[in-house]
Amino acid sequence: MRYTSHFNWRDLSWPSFAICAVLGGFLLATQVSTETFNALVRETFTWRKAQVKVEPDRVLIVTADMAHRRQVLATLEPRGWVPLLARSPAEAAAQMAGHRDGVRVAVLDASVRDSMAIERELRNSFPGTRIVVLPRTIRQEMIAPLLIDRI
């Protein structure tokens, strides 16, 4: 004998699912305190964004010339870079030791004493760090285009 009903299982399943959901919600609401129920509903239907911790982009600036330092700061700070300032190899080493994880760019003035040693130390300590060396004869107005081009 052939099955003559024109309903299939999908047509009859959604009403029974809806009834079970309503009864389950009613039982949950009557058995649990109002605060717990509200918290459960809020947690279930609230869109949560993943918590992301963002480290600031740090730039190590090693220069003894105040005009060059001001120009580098005026170029990089508005772009979100956090400056770490140093005037000597000792200060540069202290900044590198204090920020092992976050120095992404280093701006090194070639006129600083032992600038080649600082550059070697930077390359050894931070292999992924971009190093921008300011030539000894650079004019102040050429610093910003050089930095923007290299970073």
C-alpha cells in the first residue's frame, strides 16, 4: 500500500520544535532567578567582539642634533609612532634593552658617535626592524620625505 498523505516529516517538525522551545523557555524562566535568566539571554544574544591587545608601534630615534630630532618627531608622531629617544650609544642600548618586543623602526643619525656600532647592535638585536640612517649632510627639510619613503 502506498503512503497517501501529502505531508512529509519537514512539514510537521517545525511546529513541534517551536512548541518544545516555548515550553523549555517557560520552564527555564520559572525555575531560574530573573537575574540569572536575563544574564543567560544577554550572553546568548549579545554580539561579542574579540579582545585584541595592540602594542604601539615604537620607533627608536638616535640623534644628537635637536633640529633633526624635532623633524623626526614631527614626521612620525602624528602617524601613530611612539618615540624612544636616545642621544648616545649608551642611551640607545638602554632603550633597546627596555623595549625588546616593540621596536619596529630605528632612525639613526650617522653623525652620532659610534653610529655604525649602534646599527650593528640594532641589526643583531632586532632582525626585523627597519633602520633608516640619516646621512651626515642631510638638510632638515629632506628628513620628512626620507622617512615617509623608507617607512
